[in-house]
Amino acid sequence: MSISAGEGVNDLVERRPAALSGLGRWLQATAAGRIAALVLLAAILAFLSVYPLSMLLYGSLHSTPPGMAGTFNLDGYRDVITLQSAVTLLNTVGISLAKTIPSVILAVLLAWILARTDTPFRGALEVLITLPFFIPPILTAMAWGMLGNPQVGLLNQLYQWITGSETAPINVYSYGGVVWHMMQYSVPFLFLLIVDAFRAMDPSLEEAATMCGASRLRTFRTVTLQLMLPALTGAAILSFIRGIENFESPLFFGSPAGIRVITTDIYDSINQRSPPQYQYATAVSFVIMALLFLIVLLQRRMLRGRSFQTITGKGYSPSVMKLGAWRWATFAFCVLFFVVTVVLPVGQLIIGSFFKFFGFYQLDMLTLEHYREVFGSSEFWRGFSNTMLLGLVGATLTMLLGATVAYVSVRTKWRGRLLIDSMAWLPWMMPGIVLGVGFLWGFALLPHGIPIYGTIWALLLAYISLGTPLSVRAMSSAYAQLSFDLEECSRVHGASWLQTMRRIVLALAWPSFAVGWVLVFFGIMRELSASVLLYSVGSEVLSVVLLKLWANGNAEQVSVIGLIMMVLVIIFRWVQLKFINSRIGGM
């Protein structure tokens, strides 16, 4: 049930305690309490971010695998400085750039259509366009592996049946396949980041340009895009970083074609070579960290000293452009994007789950055997229960940690809050597979009395670390909108710090908490790169189960599990849109 600020304060006035609670007084009245709280919070964040990073440095200098005695040298870095590693780095940067540029163009077009034009059913289209972002990449990767297989892919079979040709025009096991699959997630990701910037822009700025004789195209290029430069560059940089971090697309479509990128190189160094080359893998991880750091510095330098204010105290009402008959063309364009990115891969999973063999689609091949095999598999149920447990517990703990960090950073003036905030954001610069390598070393070197290595708790800690930046961002935005007068009024009337937090701050910020929780849960369910390094027998999650089945050639069972995961995605997405958003609107 929602609560207003006035109701919360009045209730606290009625229940005014004679003295502060023990913990509330301890945190409010003593510097020692604040220091202890900061130290505890810093210790937790250090273990989740600084510790795996320091273990990367240790592992890059250590000559033997984790837990074994060895010497310290620079052999790992010498192995990185080779022609093959240079080609891998160029592949990584080139592929990420190749998918970022068209993704930005397409996302800007879609955001403009849905935010600034009178295209029909814009609300429903926005939900459909963003859906691919919430689907685990491993599902669409496997689906496109079946759709675009050059031998037995469904799209190639349809083309050959229609034209009578024996050629296969689509081959996803190529550079184009890697870029294409990465774009399916990059476009909705960019759309989510920039669509609100289109909505918030004062249309009078564009109207002024039009009145001065500028065409619509010139106005869009010289006014709209220029004013959106912070949102566009920030989104493009994040998309580029995500492209460098991407694991699923290069693994499924690049590795069979001999295309190497940094993430698959790290994975192969540990899982596909004998003996595993841990030192090289950790050295490469440091290289990718340095590259991402330079990219962030570049973005800050590009925007330094420039002003992009478009929202002022002057009132305005956002307007939409009348497209006339063209609005149905823009509607069809949005629907086409949804069909290609969602309907085709999900349709392939449905078809693949009902036929005896992948690629042979005759009526006499229809069967339900794959469903019986999956539902009778102990490995599937173990992976399902582990995924649900880690998702529910991990999302809750991550949001609680993010809410605490955001409160310290936004709502206090405590010394050390900048350090706390920096440590919380550090995992944002660490790809999942890099963080997995760091934790692999870190858990192996912990004292034997701390049994984390090889357990499900290793996955839980990695998920919390990866999700903390998102939870901090969600809660920081919510806290920044709350007036400090609310807390001061509550405390003046005798409420403890904990009462104020529970009945005022959290009561008003809970919608952001709920939205963040759903997003973190989605992140945990789709995570593969860290999971594949940290799981052990008994702690498999669904993404790992899918990868093992695909590697063993069980594409039909992959389709069944993929459909089950799609149902989970749809359920949680429905909860987010129908329940959370309706409650936010009622606040």
C-alpha cells in the first residue's frame, strides 16, 4: 500500500517515542557509529569489487593456476603482446564499433518515432520494441543458430523452397552474424536510454529553427541531435562498452568461424586449453579493463565544458509531429523490428521443440519427447531452482545494498561517501567474464574456513557485484527527488533514523526499488559469462545448462528450456509493467 509523506510524518508524530531507538541514536548521535557504518559498507563493497580486481593483478603475475604454489613473473603480459592478441583486440574493437554505429542510428529513429510523432499504438509499440533487451541473449543466440544455419537453417530452407535455389544466403557463423545478434540487444538498450531525452526536449527550439527556414531534416540534424549529444554520446559509449564485454554472440557465432574476441579468448584460455592458461587470461582481463577506462575518459573529455540545457523554468507542452499517411509506415517499421528480433527467434524455439530432429520439419517428425526429457531431467530442475533462488535472493540483497550506498552518497555529507560510491560503480567497468576470473582467483585463495569456492554462494556474490551499479543508479535517482525537509521533520518529531528510513524515505522510494529489483532479476537470469567460470557440479544455473546442452548437440531440448525461460521473462515483464508502473502512477 502506498504512503504519502504527510501520512508518514503524522503517524510518526502520533507515535513519537520518548527516546531514540538504540541503533538510530547510535547512527545519529555518534561519529563512531557513522564511521563503523561506513567501514562495514566499505568492507562489503571492497570484497565485491576491489578484491576481485586485486586478484586479477595477482593472477596476472602468478605462474600457476589458483591454489597452486608458483612464482611471480610477467609471462602473461608477454603472451598478450603478440600478433595474435593484437588481431583479437582489433576484432573486439571493430565488431563493437560495427554494431554500435547502426544501432545508434536505428535506436534514434525508433525513439523519434515513438516520442515525437503521432504513430498509432505508440505505448504498445514501446513495450514490444524494448522486449528483446529482457530476453536472455543465450536464447536468441541459439534460436538464430537454428534459423541461420547455412546447412539446415529454417530461413535458408524457406528461401530454397520458394526460389528453388540450392544456395544458402544466410550464414550466422560469420562477422555479420556476430554483429547482427549484438544489435538485437544494443538497439533496445540504446532506445531505453535516449527515448526520455526526446520526450523532455522543449519543442519550441525546433519550431524556432523551422520558422527561420530550416528544413525538417536540417532541424533534426543541427538542433535535435546537437541538444541530445550528452544522451547520445553517453548511450553510444555504454553500447560500445557492452559490445566489448559481449560474450554470447562471439561464442556462438564467432568461435565456429574462427573469429576471436577478448571475452572468448579469456574463456578459451581457461576452458578449452590444456593446461588452462590462467596467467594469460588474467593479463588479458587487465588489458580490457584499461581499454574500458580509456573509453570512459574519452567520453568525459568530449563533453567537458559544453552546455546542453533544454529544460528551464519556462513552461511548455511536448508536441508530436503529424505524419499523415506516413504514420502507418512508421508503425509498420516498428512492428517489423519486433517481428525480426522477437517473433522469429521465439517462433524457431517453438518449432524446434516439437520436431524430433532440428532441421527436419516433416509432419511425421512431430513429437513431445523433448518436453518429457526436459521435465524428467534432474539437471534441468536443479538449474531451474538454482536460477530462481539466486534471482530472488540476489536481486533482493543487491537492491538493499544499492539502496544503502545510494543513501550514503545522496542523502548524507559523510566523509568517505565518494569512496563508497566509487567502489559501488567499479564493477560497471568489469565485464562479467573478467569479474568471474577475478572471483575465481579470489575464492580459491580464501582461507579454508570460508568455503565459497565451488558453491552456489560464489555465483550469488558475483551476481550481487555485477548488479550493484544498476541498483545504486536506480535508488540514487529516487533519493535525489526527495526533499531533505521530510527527514528533518520526522526527526524533529522524535522519530529514530530507522523509523524515518522505513516510513518516510523507503516508503516514497519503493517504486524505484521495485523497478530496480525486476531489472536486477533479469540480469541474473540472463548472466552467462561469469556463471560459466564459477559454477560447479550442483550449482548450475539455466544459462549454463543451456550451454552444455547446445555443446552436446541437443538443440531440441534447448528449444524447450528456452520457451520455459521466455515464459518467465514474459511473467516478470508483465509484473513490471502492469503492477509496478500502476503503483508508481498512483503515488
